[in-house]
Amino acid sequence: MRHFLSVILLFILTLANGSTGYGAHGITLNGELRYPADFEQFEYTSSDAVKGGELVLHGTGGFDKMNPFTLKGTAPDLIEMLLFDSLGVASLDETSAEYGLIAQDIEVAEDGLSMVYTINPKARFSDGSPVTAEDVKFSFDTLKGPEVHPFYPYYYRDIKEILVLDEMRVQLSFSQPNRELPMIATQVPVMSRAGYEDGESRDGFPKAPIGSGPYVVGKVKPNKSITYTRNPDYWAKDHPTRKGMFNFDKITIEYYKDSVVAVEAFKAGEFDILSVYIAKQWARDMDGPAFSSGRLKKDLFPHGNNAGMQGFLMNSRRELFSDRKVRRAIGLAFDFEWTNEALFYGQYTRADSFFSNSYLAARQLPEGLELEYLNEYRDTLPAEVFSTPPAPPAARDWRELRDNLQQAQELLKEAGYVVKDQKLVDSQGKQFEFEILLVQPTFQRVMAPFVRNLEKLGMKVQYRAIDMTLYSSRLKKFDFDMIVMSYGQSMSPGNEQRNFWHSEAADKEGSRNYAGIRSPAIDGLVDKVIYARNQEQLTAACKALDRALWYGYYLVPNWYMSGYRIAYRDKFFMPEVLPKYYSPSALFMTWWSREKAE
């Protein structure tokens, strides 16, 4: 999400009645809300959905805590979605819209410096206790405090003060006008103050947290499985933002060592749905008698999501990767075209932006407001930002790959490296050597040809896969040379960009600035994204940031798809209308059991 506004301009956050400064059932950044105050349910849900049955999903690695908000350890999948209701709910068929859930009324001040939430008097936690303004304040204070994952304080940093006005109303004050901040605040998960202050689930496994969401924690086997049980007394089961959703009596997540083991377990009937992220598995493994008989199905579910960026990310904290020329040279050694055809069966599109598959991607040469933003940092930005549209290097045949490798050799030479006895060495004779850390063993077949090309440059490169727990720990501490990293993006980027790219996050353990970026220009452009006052400024700032990141060569761009590859057992009904902006887990929450319906 993102931030906005200037004190001088009218706060243009549009409420349900088309006004500003008045209470409403929802808020949006894009004109009018799609759904009126009296809407019955979202269009991508079904009134035919029935409750019952069990959904079994899978995870990889494991989990060792029950608190999803702390840095240490790994929480089970879906715990935040299923246990914690938020003040509002995002619509999955429009961008930047939130509809009140725990907040039955949302009032934003005309100057954009404060807002008031009125809590739905029906809202209850799973233990039956009412949700109060004190709980909402406790939730904000906790997520802005020192004990949580550093993402949250970054995300909510511009919330200056939280005041309890009375038992059912809470007021937020902002440090500066910020167009998206009311949207961000409305997404906060509401926690039970009494439950957490009693020491419940601060960390570890003593108790499951008390939430206000549709499920409670049932059976738990640490690092092996967790079962969520639908709360029959869920306070919002008839709320328009919840109708037709969360239909299964039980949702169980079984954990497997890696995706290869999980595929075989899925085909053996151990769980119900498999989101496939490996092209070879989709093309070769989703086959056999179960699929030909119709017992198992596979479909590509299209989406309109901003694809963001995935790439082979280099840790610029390492001296080896501190030089932009070196990082660029490494990128020239990746042959995407061969990889896509030989290994991926032509399923992917090359990532060409940090906002791939969206209107926010930088194209052509910068102009207008975008150029104006970039000119502020012209002295510190690479010249290519102004002269060359971003585009990944192509290698459509062996000749182009050879040319790319020759160009890489020249760049490495300029950076002070020479080849001696077929080894790339620095001025002290030390060989250029690094390790690629993986968590998915299947990525090794992708790395093998990439590493062969790097070896042609005289580099010594190793790659290995480690278990999820150790991998997560090393990432939090930035203890790696190169990793495969994805940066998902919304259609309205904002505060999270500070956690991704800003200098403040470079040495903050647990942040997602894995590349170790420290750039005053990028810092400034991140702020322009966060504090854009309107769509024009947001678009210009995102494109400018895109160019600055691209020509920093912090990662080797990978690929994306504009759809989800999903295989599933033939035991589900699903709505006729598909949402546009969604994750697979959000999609599954609109499905229901065929057995129960029949």
C-alpha cells in the first residue's frame, strides 16, 4: 500500500457517500466504492456456498511459534488470515478499497491528519469477550512497538497517536497528511488486549492466540501440521464482507520438507489443493490416471495482480557485490531465453520491472513529472536512468550469449578483476568466489546453467539448498551471498517500499532490504512514492523508483506469470465470478465442499 497528501490539498480519500470527512462503511483511493452501504456480499463469492467439510492444504518447512507478529521463529501458514479480523476488509475486485468489518463506521478528517473508527458492537473475540476501543489501541501500540517484526513499525510509522474516545471509538492522529494511511490503518489485525497481557502466545507454543476471526486453533503438531476449526459463534458470519467465505469446518495444513515431496503427497491424496510454482511440475508431474479420470484437476486462474519482481539477489553488503559493474556483469551471464524454453516449457515472461505486469512499470525514456523527480538526484543516479529504457539483456541465440559474456568480461576488468589461469582474480590474486543459497531444491536445475556461464567468466560459484528454518534465520541476519528473492507489489505501492529499499532498513534485522541498498536517491524516491498526493504523483514516483532500482543492478531479473497454476481434488464448488486482485489462499476461502452441497 502507499501514502499521500499535502496539507494544502483537500484530502481526497473518497468515502462511500462521495464526501470527505464523514463516516462511511468503506474507503477507497479511486473515486467511488464499487459496493454501496447496503451490499449483501462480494460478487466473487456465491450465495450458494454452504458450510461444512474439510480443506487440507500444505506448507513447506515447518513452524515453531503461534504468534505471527514477532520476528523470532516461524508461525504456521494462514494464522493471521483465519484468526484475526481487521478493522476493514479489502475488496478483491477493485484496487485500493477497504470495507468496514470490526469498524462499522470510518471517519476521516478533511485535513487528512486524523481519523475515527467506530467499532461494530457485535464484534467479539473467540472467547466471547467484546472487541473494544482499548483492544484496537492495544493492537496499534503493539504493532508499532519493539517486540514485533520490524515490518510493522515501518508500515505504521506515520501513525503518531492513538486515543480511546470512549468504549467503542478510537481516534488516530497522523504525523503528516498521507493519502493511503487511512487504508493502511484499516488493515490492522485486532488483538485481544486481555489475552496478550496475560502472557498468551507472546512466543512459542503455550497457547493459541485469542482472535476475532472465523477460525480458532484446533489440533497442533509443531513443525508437522495445524488444524483450524471454524468458530460456529463467529460474530461476523453474516457480515456482507464475510458471506460466502470461510466455508470449511476445518482447514488443516500439512507440512512437507520441500515442494518435490509435496507433489507426490498431493498425487497420493494427502491434501486437496496444490499451487504449483515450478514449471516442470506443471508440465510433467500434473499428469497420470488421477488427472485423466477427473479425480484431480488443474487450471490456470488468471489475475490482474502487479507481478512485482523476482530475481537472483546479490547482497551488496558483501565486498564482492559492492560494485555496480560487477552486479551488472553477473546479470549478463543469465540466459533467460534458453532457460524458459528448455526448463520452463515457455510458460514465463521475463521480469522487466520492479512493478512487472502493471501500469507502474517504467517504459520508454523518463519525461514530465517522472523526469522532474529523477532530476533531483541526477548527480547520484547512473546515466542510464536518463538515457536508456529498462530492459533485461536478451540472448536469443548462442551468439548473443557470447556477446553478453564478452561485455561482462569488460565490466569485470573495469572493476579491477582479471583472468589468470582461467580464474577471475582481484589485484591481490584472490579468486572471485561466492555461494547461492537456495530453499527449493528444484531451483538447482535453474542454477546449473547460470553457474556454468559464470564459470566461463572465471568465477567459482557453488549453490546448495538448506532447510526452511535455517534459510529463514540466515535471511533475517543477511547471512548470504546470493539468494532467489521475490518482491510482491500491490497496485498502490507505499509504506512497504521503505522496508524493501530504504537505507533505514539496510541493517535492520528482519527487514526485506536483503540487497543492502543504501542510496540517498532511492531513499528520496521511496518517500515520493509513500507521500504522493494523487495518482499522477504515485505513478511518476513508482516509475522513477523503478529506474533507479533497475540500474542499481541489485538482482538478476527472473520471470513472472499473469495467472496461478492450481491443481485440486474434484471435491469443490467455486463461485462463477473470479476476483481480479487476489492470492491463492484468498481464492480458496471462497470455495466450498461439493460433498456437503450435494
